[in-house]
Amino acid sequence: MKKLVKLKCRRLDYFILRAFFFFFLVLAPSAQLTANIYTWTDSNGVKHYSNVPPPPGVGTAIDVQREIAYDRDADEERWELDQKDWEAIRQDLSQAEEQRIQENYGDETDEDSKSLNEKIEQEKFRLELEISRLESLPANSFERGLDGKRASIAFFEARLQELKSNPQRYFNMR
């Protein structure tokens, strides 16, 4: 009789143990997959984002949104579109720079041009001035916001680096 009771207890223990593992291995992670994102504004006007519900007594409207799972294909597609946008920004900046150069130096010939060192210093000053002007502008003054600002500054910094490293090539490129 004692053996039978022990055997039933073991089976019950195994069943409880299996149910425990089943719950924590299968059901508990599924609760994580259905997490919500809560947004609310506190009394100081600060907007909060969290996956934890706000503290009680928040007093303003709470917006609950379903969490969107990561989609690798969509992320890669967005990345490719961003690369195309960056290339369009680079081309626009390059065309604008070429147009400015034509306006400023279009009628200059080799005979009446300044010495190369004077041209280098003048161009270096102009590029540094343009970089500092762009850095002082707010991001919302660019067509594509902060990305547009960074691209514009990067373009002129690359031009300045080219001028410093190979002035002959720089002036022949224009």
C-alpha cells in the first residue's frame, strides 16, 4: 500500500512539475509577445512612453497601442529607401554647389586667375564659412530635418577634405 501511495505521489509530482514547465516555457513568453505600449502626459507636461501601465492617479488620457513586432524585410526596405534619399540629397547638394561655382567662377580664365595658394585659401574660407552657417541653422530648416542637415554638413566637409588633400584635383573637378 505504501508503494502505491508513493507511486501516486511521484506521478502527481511529475504532473505538477510538467505543468509548471509547460506554463513557464510556453504560456509565460506569450504574455511578453502581446505587450502594450502606454503613452501618457504627466502633470508637468512631460510625455512618457512605457510598456508598463502608468502609476495610479495620472489624471490625463492614456493611449494604449499594440506593440509592433520587428519585421526584418520591412526594415531592410526602409533602409534601402533611406539610402536612395541620401543619394538624392547628395546629388541635389552637388548640383547646387556646381551652380554656385559657375555663378562665382564661371567667367574666370586661367590667365587672370589668382595663384593656386590664394585660390585654395579663399575656397577653404568659403567652405568653412558654409559649414559653420549650416551648423548654426536649426534642423527643421532643412527639407529632410536632421538627416538633411547632417548630409549638407557632410557634403561640405568632404569638399573641404578634398581641397586640403588634393587641391589640383579639387579645382579640376569643378
